[in-house]
Amino acid sequence: MSPVRARRKPLAVPRLPLERFELACGARLIVSPRRGASVCAVQVHLRGGNSLDPARQLGLAYLTGRLVDQGTRRSSEEELAARLEKAGGSLAGGATGISGQVANERWEVLLETLAECLTEPTYPRDKIERQRQRLIDRLVVDHQDPRTRGVQLFRKLVYGAHWLGRPEAGDAATVRRIARADLARFHAQNWCGKRALIVFCGDVAPEKVRRLLDRRLARFPAGRELGPPDLTFPPRVPRAASFPAERQQAHVFLGHLGITRADPDYAALLVMDHVLGTGPGFTNRVARRLRDELGLAYTVHASISSSAGVLPGTFTAYIGTSPANLATAVAGFRREIERIQREPVPRAELELARSYLLGSFVIGFERAARRVQTIVAAERNHLPDDHLEQLVRAVTAVTADDVRRVAQAHLFPRHACLVVAGPVTKGAVAKLIRG
Amino acid sequence: MIPAPMLHRPARLLRRPAPLRSSRPVLKAGAKVSEHRLANGLRVLLAERHGDPVVASVLFYPVGARTETEREAGLSHFLEHMMFKGTPRFGKGEVDRITTELGGANNAFTGHDHTAYWFELASDRWERALELEADRMRHLSLERAEFEAERAVVLEELAMGEDDPWRALLRRVEEALFPHHPYGRPIIGYPESLKGLAPDDMRAYYRRFYHPGNATLVVGGDVEPRAALAAIRARFGAIPAGKPLAETDCYRRKLEEPAGEKRVESSWDDPGRRLVVVFPAAKVGTGDDDALDVLATVLAGGQLSRLHRRLVVEEGLATSVSANNDSRVEAGAFWVFAECAQDARPDELEHVLHEELARLAREPIPRAELERARALLVAGEAFEGETVTDVAEALGEWAVDDDWRRAFDGCARHLVLGAPLLRAVAQRVLRPERRVVGWCVPKGASAARAARRRPLRRKAARRTRA
């Protein structure tokens, strides 16, 4: 044993430089300048996403975003791609907007192309038909994939009829009902300035970014703000589902509705997660017990904080394991959850989790795209600019009693949903959930 | 001047540190890179870049599937797992515990030609990684109980791979591509080979290959080179040199030129039709390797690549395509992958794909297409060197497999390749009789039967574009 002594002063927490603007179109722009960056990145986040999908056309928001680069009033899809590829860049759209990156010196090409796609996509019929068919093909194949189905079933059990329980890209039947006109209409109604948050990171003066975007987004409609989100979720009661498939491994998802990022227990739950199921390597309990000691799995983890957002995430414990190990794995998860609810975390374990969290804040900000994602998430959750410093203070203050208290308050192992996808019968899953 | 009493000390304590052999720094991905060699043979690459307070330490050994006998298949990767199971000084779990306590990250990966262990830590504490690496380079415990527990984990990892239709197909295709050669065996091994291994097998392998004379340590990021070298020397300098990897350490029959097209078919319980076409290709760092990078980009790099345009956008035969020049130390593989659209015929997809490969061998690539591919390759370097871990890994991989100076060279190697040369490489490498064609089809179906079921749906399939 060679204990690491507490000999270092705490690391400075990175505070990303931010300049905020409100564009004429109503969009909020945040620029995080970074000297010497080789890559710049941008993300446009649009509120709404697939919460706006009609029930018969699930996947509409996703397809609207995916196909936004298939042609504009000024440029064909080939011309848009040629412009970006010459600069080694790329853009990709989805249900909640569009993001991209490029070698830093070509930042204008990226933003100009982005603005063109945002404001004047034409959804050309021939392109749309083919791309929609591609998506349907993918969905048909994914429909037989146990891992994909496991995730979908788990979300369905946890979120019920809430839109968070729906597949973001829809399914083959709902996507078939989406026509070109639906995409154009959805774009016209929902892609607008008042719902847009634009974040850019690169070695560019913020004012230059603002000027370019204000000019290029002059015709982006301001639109209307969205109303408050639906916060109706099913009660936490045990529910089970299975997706039988002939495979070597079964994918097991055990969990329930989680927390929002604004939850006052967030910092304590972050520490709890590291002790229970996300600490690196074998420093967390479920990896140490189920993987290292019992050899049940290659992949195993559990977390409630990682999915916390504007809306509640999930508490999810996951393991991919052989069917013979299913009962041991599920019992192992329950045992570890109940232990962290029952027993105070020993000092060494608590210190290790806190030490990791406090020391790791400086790592992970090298990529421009990662900086952008961090800023978008902070902004969406209304976190202050010094949120990392605040989190450091909160994590430092977490005690063993706090961890036990939040584990008791937020984890419900006997009311958890269980999904098993792979070589398993429905009866076996019903037996597992009864414990 | 040495004080007089010191002269009576034993010679080994008096000995001045052996001089380091060092190269002058070269700029790569924004980092000043220099090479050094300790007296015991440890090669050190330092990549100084101060953008973020982060340091990556990556230690490479030139072992992988290539250095295994058939009986040992999977041993390199299994050993990589065991490297986290403790030494007498740092017991089981200590590598993870210490890394975690420092707020860092660690992991490892095993390939055909090398195995690497990396740490990513804040720059005020990165040297701790050196202590852990230097210790486990020679003192791994390899206890039987831990060996047995980890074998179960590796078997679960193998099972996870077997549940992936692409991986299951590629395992069989690679066997056909490199028959009787370690490159034809899965890096993770086979259930039988893994179950047949004993701790003594691993101990012998570890002792043979894990030593300074066989290792390359890359330290990248927010470091001061002189201090970093001193720290490295303090931790690794006293480890005895070992015998460097020799060609005799690699067990294999000579790779033979393929005698004709081979076909492999597997099935899966989903409606997907997955196609792979692969050719034995170039050794890493050769002129052919560079040319095949360009050809892969022309074929499938970006939205305007030939295969994407024709197979996905224009003719709707595939839902996705990609290509990969997978060069290795002894022989590479040039891969092309496609997923067949549900309303397309597999034979039609395969025909058009072969047609595009033949076109590379027949027609010189037009200037505009070549410039697009070069631009993508050049721009790709900015992304490949965005983090110090990316930089350290790329430098180490090039160093172990060939020469680190080829990493991040602004694509100088690619920019000088003209259309005639690229065509000549395509003519030589991408010949139909050299290929292995693999299909994964829905259970109960076969690619051949699917082709007979429906007539070709369009005439345009045979056309080629200028």
C-alpha cells in the first residue's frame, strides 16, 4: 500500500471565459474564446425537440434536424458538403438542433453554412425520400437489437406516456407517416430565434462571431417561446419488461425516475454515484463486486446524477452478463443499493470519491466540442458562471451522513423497473423483479 | 570536483548517470516533440504543449496478437487486464485507487502490434503515473485467484463481441484474409485459447516482453522536458534492460499472396444485410500505406466521397458505407463496409461496390476529387491532435510500429502522391482475386438466394461516373 498524502493545494477549477449576446433574431449567443485552439465548435440548441412530435409522427423533430443540411434556397446538398469538406468540417443535425466543428482558421465557413441551414432549408423531395428510407432501414434493424430495445423499454417503463419515454428517432411506422411538408412545417414553426441557444468555442474574437451571426441570421424568425414542460410521470412502482433474443449476453437495466440538475441533493448524489457505480476502474462498489470479484461482466455501472437535466433523468444500474448470472447480478445491484442506504460510507471511500471529483475538474476541457456541450448544459439548467466552483464547494462539504440520506431519499431498489434484453424468458424477468 | 571521501565509494554508486541520447525537438500538433533513450534502452518521447494543465503518460509495448502463438491467442489482451491487478508494492486495485484519488483517468488497449497503458492527470501530479508504470513493468503479482477471476471477465468481454453482428462477421473474414497468421486471429483470443492459459504462461510472456528495452514511454502536455526526463529517469532508470523484441519472437507462417477471391457468409437474427470487402494491403509507413489512405478517403471519406454518393445518395443501394486503411507492421488490410438498403438487392450493392473499386484501378482520380481528399486528410490532423492524450497515443503508435516522425506531418506524405501513382497502387492492391468478401445476412436467408429472388431493379447500376 502506498497511500497518497494530501500534500497538494486544491486545483484551480476552470472557469470558461464567456461572452453573452442577444442576437437581433432573439437567439442567445454565448462565445467562449480560446487562444491557440486548433479546432472550433458550435452548437445550436433549440428548445422543444421531440417533445413536439405528434404521437403518430414520432421522429419528426429528429428527421427535421437530420435533414436540415440536404439543401437550401441557395445551395444544393452537394454544395453545402463541398464547402465544409474543403475546410475539413462537418455539421450534424438532430431533434434539438445542429452542431458542427472545423479547423479553427475556417470558422467563418462553419458558421455561414450553419446559418444557411438554420434559416433556409428546402427539404428537397428526392433527397428527403431517400434519407427517410435510410432511417427506416436503420430503425427496422435496430428493432431487433437487444441493447437498443433494452434502452427503449427501460425508458418506456420509467417515463410511461411522457415524451421522454418515446424513441427520439421514432419507429418505422411513425417515420413512414412523415412527409416532406411535415418537415418544412415543423421547421417553420419550431426553429426560431426565441427558442435558440447558440454556443461557439474557438480562437475567434467574440464580437466577430456576433457580427457574422447577426448578419446571417437576420431572417431567422423570432417565433414564440415554449410553454412550461409537462412534468407528469408515472409513480415509482416495480414494472418489468423483456426483449427475448438469442445472444450470449443479456442486457439488464434496473432503475427508476431520477432527479433534475436543480435538485439540491445533486452534489451529494454525485458523490454517492462515484461510491456506488461510476468511480473509475474498480473503485466503485458495483464494478468491484460484480466485475472484479464475481467476474460477472465486462461492463457494469450505476448512476443517478449523469442523466440529471432540466427534466428528471433516471437512476439506472446496467450490466451486460451471461444469462446464468442474471439472478446474481440483480441481487448484487440491490444489495449494494441497500447497503449504501443503510451504512454510512467509510471515510476512505468517501474521501476517494471527493478527491476524484475535486481533482478531475481540470481534465476534460481540451476538446472544443466538449466545452460547447458543457456551456450548453449549464445554460439550459440555468447554472451560474461559477457553477463549477460552487460544485467544488458543495462536493467538499458532502459527508457520509449526506450520502446515506440522499441514497435513502432518491434510490428505490424495491420499486425499481427491470428490463432484460437477450437470452431470457418473460417468466424469468417476472421472477427477478419479485426478488 | 568530486570530494575525496567519495572516491572510496563503490564504483556503481559513483558512476555518473549514463548520458541520455536525445534528439532535437520537432513541432507536432502544436507540441515540441523530442526523443530520448535511457541507458537501459527505454525510449522516451516528450511532447511539450502547455494549453491545458493536463499531462498524458502512455507506455507502449510492441506486443499484441502478432507476438502470440496460436495457443497463446488472446494472451496479450488478457495480460493487459491483469496489469491492473496489483504488484507487491501496489496491491490489487491500487492503480485505480491512486488514479482516482488524483482525479485522473487510466486505461489500456491492445492491438495487433502493440499494447498501451495510459494515464491522464493534472500537471501538478502526473509523475505519480510513472511510479505505477515503472513498478508494474517488472513486478506484476499475477496471482492465481486474480487470474481466474479476470479470465471470467475476459470471457464476458468476448461474449459481448460475439453479440455484435459486425464483429462476428469480421472475425471470420479476418481469418480468411490472414490464414495461419496471428493477424487472422481475434485480439481477444478464442474461448478455448483463453481457457487453456495458465498463470505461468502469462508470467513467461510478461517477463519476456515487459522491460525497458522493449518499451516506449510518451509523455505529452503541460510538462517541462528537463524535469520530466529527470522524473522518468528516477523511476525507470534502475530497471535492468531486457532483450528487445526480435523477429524470432513473432510466430507465423509467411503471408502468401491470395490465390483467388474468398467468400464468407454469416447470419444474424435481424433484417440487416452487412457487406465487407477487404484486401491484404500495406505495411505501416510504406508508400502504399500513404496511397491507401488517400484512396480510402476518395472512396468513403465525407459526404462527397464516391461510395457515399453512388451507393447511398444516388442509387439508394446502401444505408451507410465506410472504408479504412488498416496498416500494420507485417501486412495491412484495406476494408470497405456497407449496409444494404432494405429495398435493394445485395448482389447489386456488391456489384456496384466492386465497380467503384475497379474504377480506382482504371481511371486516374480527377484533380478536384484528389484535392478534396487531401483537404480532408490535412484537416483531420487538427482533430486528431486536439487533446494531449490524442497526441501521445498517435506518437506512440507511430513510434512502436514505424517512426514517430510520420505522425502529424501535415500530410506531407499524402500531398505528394499523384493520380498515376494512386492508380498504380489500386491496380496492384485492389485486384478482385485478392479480396475476401463477407456477408452477414438474415437467418434463413443467403446473399445468393436473395439475389435470385428479385430481378435487378434498374439499369443505371452498371454505369460509371466520369
